[in-house]
Amino acid sequence: MSEKAGPTSIELWKRFETALQEYANAEDWDKVVKVNALMVLALKKAGKPATKSQLVARKALATTHANILQNLHQKKDKLQQDIHQFKGQQDGLAAYQLTRLSGEINDI
């Protein structure tokens, strides 16, 4: 599939898709952001797909992009839950330490 349709080849869309997936799997979010920005620029520059294969390649890229975003939102939600749980444990730990310290003071 080395079709050229206008200024952007379908290989470019596949490279974006592969890069997004690779960096997302590695959880290298800085690189995901960079690839995403480059992808948006390329999509704007390319305009509407001129052929069916261009459309298919872009739909595959859109699906991968949506899956990565969904995964990222799930990870964000999990992190927020973990932070909330951690903060709750901190309150309990502080109370325990205070009780323990007051017990040590009374033992003296």
C-alpha cells in the first residue's frame, strides 16, 4: 500500500498509529503528546481523504487514538482513586502515630 493521495501517504497514518500505540504501551505520555500534536497538524494539512484507502487508514488511526484516550482516562481515574485512598490512609496513620506518641509519653 504505497498509494499517494495528495500530500500525505497512507503510510504516514500507519506510522502515527504505530507510534501512538508504542508510546502508549510504554506509558511514555510525553511522546504520545508530541506524536498527537504532529498528527493533528498532518491531518489539518492533508484535508479530507481523497481515496477509500486514505479513509480506511484514517479510521484505523482514529480508532487507535480513541482507544489510547480511553485507556489514559481509565489510568487517570485509577490514579485519582489511589490518591484519595492514600490521603484517607494518611489521616488514619497520623491518628495512630499521635495515639502511639501519647502512649509513650504516659509510659515515661
